[in-house]
Amino acid sequence: MKQQRMAETFGFLRAWLKNPLRVAAVAPSGRALANLITCEISRDTWPVIELGPGTGAFTRALIARGVREEDLTLIEFGSEFAAALHFHYPRARTLWMDAARLRTIDLFDGRLAGAVVSGLPVLSMPPRKVIAILTGAFRKMRPDGAFYQFTYGPRCPVPLRLMDHLGLQAERIGGTLVNLPPAAVYRIRLTHPNHFQRDRVSLRQREPVGQKLERRERNSDLSELASSSD
């Protein structure tokens, strides 16, 4: 296990040197941060989606909390990380893809997730991508599900204006100084359980013209929000 952790650390450093903006840290997340970001998750939370697992620090913590491998979907953009995750967690579903495409795939045979755990460098992402990730995540979760995001910054990495527009609210659940660098974790939830309608495609076929125009205006506002934040 010690040799595996050392290999993961060197692999993480190589990935950071190759693309520092995508990795956004010089070392894998530590055990304290992994325990913090998964502290509200148990075997009753399943299934769980993990975004940007990297070397699997949060994945190990999720399994230690009682989440079965087969109830995990690991979405990783880095090919080197995705291959290692598939090797170490063969019963989990590992997808080598951009987390912004989450809404386009079917997971868990139609079951909705109880939580999304994110190791993504949200602070370094453009607003349009953050919108796509959050929208996809909450479409794949139960109405009472939560999105867990860590940050190295002093506040929630998702801007408040964007959160308000998406109907989300964030609460800081804790921080750890022993991580490298020190980090905090936020729980993000819907302010209204029905804000994201997963059957929106079928509803569009039946909605009155006035509602269609109103929806188009909302979508236009969202695009303007993303553009003004770039």
C-alpha cells in the first residue's frame, strides 16, 4: 500500500507538470480531506458519482464509508488516472470523459445518485463549464442529494451569482489544515427540489408556446451570465 501511495504521488506530480491548470494541485488529496469530504456519506447514500477522482483518495474513503464499488461511477478526464482507477477499482464504473458531459450519459440503470463528490479544480474552470457540470450532476441526483466540493480558497469556489441563478445554496462543512495545501469542503444543495427536471425533453413537447418562450429567455439569461463571468 505504501508503494502504491508513493507511485500515485509521483504520477500526480507528473500529471501536474504536464497540465497544472487541469490538475490544480501538486500532491494528491490527503486522508484528512478525503475523510472530511465523505463524512456525510454512508452505505445508505448510494449510488455515488465521483468527479475527478485522480489517484483515488476520495474513492478509498467512500468505500471505507460503506459505499460498494459497484455503486460508484468514477468520471476522470486524465487518461493516466482513468486507467489506474479502472485497475484498482474494477467493480466501479470508470468513465474516461469530461465531467461537463455528465448529463449526456445514463448511470446506475436509471437510478438517481444520493451524492456527487467532486475533486475538480472548479476555481480554474470557465463559468460555462461549471454550469454544465452542476446542471449534469443535479440532473443525476435525487432531489435531496448533495454535491460535495473542496477548495483551496477562502470561500465557495462557485460564485454566488451563478449559484443563485441555478437555484443552489452552499454550506461550508469544515476545513483541514493538514492537507497540502489546506482545504475546505462545501456541501451544495438545491434550494427547490424540483428546480432541475430530468424529463424536460418530454415536457417541451407538451408545454404551451408562452412557456417555451419563457424557457428560452431563461436559457438566454444563463448564457449571458456565463459570458459576463468569463
